Amino acid sequence: MAKYIVRRLITMVIMVFVISLVIFIALQSTGVDPVGQMLGVDNYTKEAAEEMREKLGLNDPIIVQFFRWWGNIFKGEYGKSIALGYTVKDGLIAKWPATLEITLYALLISTVIGLLIGMLSAFWQNSIIDYLGRGIAVLGNSMPEYFFALILIQIFSIKLGLLPSAGRIPAGGGSRLPNLILPVCALAIPLCGNLMRYTRNTMLDVANQEYVKLARSKGIPEWKVYIKHIFRNSMRPVITILLFRLTILIGGSVAVETVFAWPGVGQVLTKAITASDYWVVMFYTLFMAIMMLSISFLIDLIGALLDPRVRLGK
Amino acid sequence: MAENNVTNTNTTNSIDNARKYGTKLWKKKVRKFFNNRLAVFGLLVVVIFLVLMIGAPIFTKWDPNAPNFKAKLVGPNAEHLLGTDSLGRDLFARILYGGRTSVLIAVVSSFIGSTIGTILGAIGGYFEGFIDKCLVRLQEIVSCFPQLILVLIVVAFIGPGTWNLILIFALTGWTGCFRLVRSEFIARKEETYVKVCEAFGMSNVKIMFSQILPSVLTTVIVQLTMNIPGYVMQEAGLSFLGFGVPMNTPTWGTMLNAAKASSILINNPHCWLVPGLAISLFVLAVNFFGDGLRDVMDPRQQ
């Protein structure tokens, strides 16, 4: 097991390195000139641009720049936005709490509701709850979350005037809940549909296994069969799905953040992309790649820990 | 001589039987599909969409790109079935012509992505070893790339456009199919019929593509269908953010982009409700159709 973990970690480091190198070379060879953006049309002269490039180190060979960038990352200097001048620390990392706030709430709420309704609809098959769950799952699967967000705004902010449609209250600026409700709902509801359907189907699968029949025939009360035998054994695939959700959520929150003018990473990223801001885009890519790789590592690890066959095998 | 004749007639007989049985099985499957009401509904909606989009000039007299400043932002009425947008362009016409682009992007990307995934998956699963390890790593790297970044890079290289979006989707979308086909190949290459082919000295390429692949193909086709809704949504998402197809090309995504103006968001909900509902209905229908298809063609994958 320890050997396996070490091997996986080493592969992960190599992959992060390769991914960042590919993105770096690709960004450099796009030919978009960040210096042009920085100087603006009025101040742009060939000499000024050249001087600026020299100062920023953009004239060095790509490979030199690449290793300098990595060196800086290890020193804790994450770079600066070329076009807009903010440091990655202030402009990007400082925005993470806002994004994490809505994504984690959405993950939490969709997990609780999704698991609950999924379990209930496996327990009472073909009941009203089951049909309701399936209906939500179908809708959640076919509606883009930003379109759902627009509908929520139309109903709750414009027609009913109950909730604010945009912005985030900074810490200490009064009650933050009203501003949170709509964005979190827009992210959570489409997600929990999927989870419901998945939980229901896995539980029904497990419920048909021989050892469940055995447990029943031993005379164990029905609720105990459900909790101890069925629920526990259906958790492994469900946890896998849950972890994958996190990456989907952060990716999908870009559009929802735009709709609600939520001051998170999504907004910074869209601006950085249009301005071709190397260091901001690089840092975001690095962060996302590390997160995706760690999550797939975690999934395998949890899978191995939860499944005694894998754990004891090798 | 006589013996030869007998065996010949026997073979023809069994081929005839196989054909008969084949058609019977086929009929059974078709009947099973049409018993699934949701699947039939899905098929029906998809067909209606396709007919409307392909025959767009017959169903609407408006030009999707011609502005009409006398009729800006009118609601649905007899003249403009679904109303007009902020430039007075007819929304029904834009849905039909825009749908052509949206659906084209989704179908072509899904097709190319599945083809790449199937070929690489077949190679990886059949040969295993070093090639397979490289392919699996490549697949992991690709699935770690944030898509928005890729869009930026491709757009900066060759400019924004429909085909560039297809290129990006195809380059990032093959991984699911790759995993599926690879695991099927790993499981199947141990089977007796493959061993027999190997013993007869059949070439690897022939075994892979004419012996194993046909039995995996139904799974791939189902997967291809089920991927289409995802691409419709992704195109819409990227265009909504302004990174997809150029804004002057009507697609369902660029139409939704209108909702970013707050006056339209508040006062003219029909402008963004129409494309949003078109996306949702189309995606819903393809999902139902795909589910039905899977139940019939590939019951193991449920």
C-alpha cells in the first residue's frame, strides 16, 4: 500500500510538471502580446514595448522563463498580472474564498438532499418521492446551470422581489445569507438530481445481492438491513461521484458567477483569458491540474480503503 | 463431389437461418424501443427539431441576421412567432438557423471524439504494455486541462470559430470513450475466438478492427449519442461567456448571451427564455432517446 501511494505521488508530480510545461509553451506561442495590452494604444512604441519585454524577462528563451516561473512558485512569488498589474496573490488567490463559499455550500446541500431523496426513493420505489426525484434529476440533467440561474433571478428577484440578484456582502457587512441563496441553489439543484438517481440505482443494485437476502432471512429488522448492509455498501461509488462533483462545480461556477456578478475566481479568469495574462492563467491551470490529480488519487485511495478485496490484495 | 454439395447447401441453410434470426432479433429490439414511451417521445422531439432546422427556410420567412429596427424586442406574436431580440432579429428564425450550428458542433465533435477514443482505446487495450501506459497517461493529462484555457490557446492560434470549437471538443472529449473501449478490449482479448484468430495467424489490425471492434461498437454508438447533449451544453456555456463561436454567428449559446445585459434580463425574458428552453428541450429529448437506445442495444451498461 505504501509503495503504491509513493508511486502514485511521484507520477502526480511528473504530470503536474508536464501539464504546466505544455500550457506554458502553448501560451507563449499564441503570439498574443501582453505588453501591447499593458501599454495601451496611446503609449505603444516599438522601443517602449521592447524595453518592457526586457524588464519582464519575456525575451529569454521559453525554457529559462519556465524554470524561473517554477523557481518563483517555490519561493512563494506567484507572479503578477501583466495587463492589469495586480499580483496573483491579491487578484486570484484572494478571490478563492468567494468561489469556495458557493461551491462548498452547493456541494454540501446537494449531497444532503441528493443522498436523502435517493435513499428514500430506493426504499419506497415508485412512490411520489421516487417520481419527484426522477423528475428533478431529468430537469437538472438537461438545463445548463446558468440558464437555471437566470430563471431563479427572474422569479425570486424580479417578479417576487424577495432576494438580491447580484453581488456578495463582504465579511462584516451584515447578513450574507440573502446574497448566497440564489447562486448556491443554481449550483446545487442541478447537481443533486444526478446524485439522487445515482444513489437510488446503486442502493437498488446492492439490495438485490445475496448477502442482503441472508441478512433479512436472519430476521434482522428492515431498517437495520438498510442502514448496516445496503447503505454502507453503496457508499463507495457514491463517494467517487461526490469527489468528481467538486471539480465539475468549480468549473461550472464560472458561468454562474458571471450571472450573479459574484466576485470569485471565475470573473478574474475570464478577464485574464481575454487579456492573455500569462501568469494568472498559468497559476490557475497549475492549481486546477493539482486539484484534479489529487482528487483522482483520493478516489482510488478511498476505493482501496473501502473495499477489503483491494486492500488485502496487494 | 456429392459431399461437397451437401455441405454447401447446409451452409447456405444456416446462413439463411442466421439472417432470419437476425431480422427477428432486430424486430424484437425495434419493438422493445417503441414500447419505451419516453424514448419514443425523445426520438419524436429530436426528429421535429431536425426537420425544422434543416428545412429552416420553409418554416420561417425571416433572415436570422437581418436587423429590423422597427420591431425591436417585441414579444411573441403572429408575425414573429417567438418575438425579436434587441436588434429586431426574429428569434424563431435564429433558433432554427442557430440550432443548425449548435447541433452540428455537438454531433461532429461527438463523432470525432468517439472515433479517436475508440482507435486509441483499441490500441491501448489490445497491446497493453508500454503503449497502453503512455496512452493512459495522455488521457489523464488531457482530462486535467481546464477547457477554458484550451479555448483561449486555440482561439489565439487560429481565431474564434465553429470549427475551432469542434477541434477543442474533439481533442478533449475522447477520454471517456477511450476508457470504455480500452477496458472492453482488455476483457475481450482473452476470449477464445480471439485466441483462435491469433492461432490462424490473422494480423493484429484485422483482429482488433474486424473481430473485436464490432462487438464493442454498440457500446460506442450509445456513448456517442449520450455525449451529444453534453456538447450542446458546453457550446452554449462557452458562447454564453463569450469564448465560443463569434458573437455574430447565431447559436443557442450566443443567443443566451443576450441575457448578460441587465435590461434584457429584467424586461425582456423571452429573449433568453427561448434559447434556454430550446437547449433544455433538445438535451432532454436526446437524453431520453439515448436511454432508450442503451436499453435496447447495450442492456449491460444500465
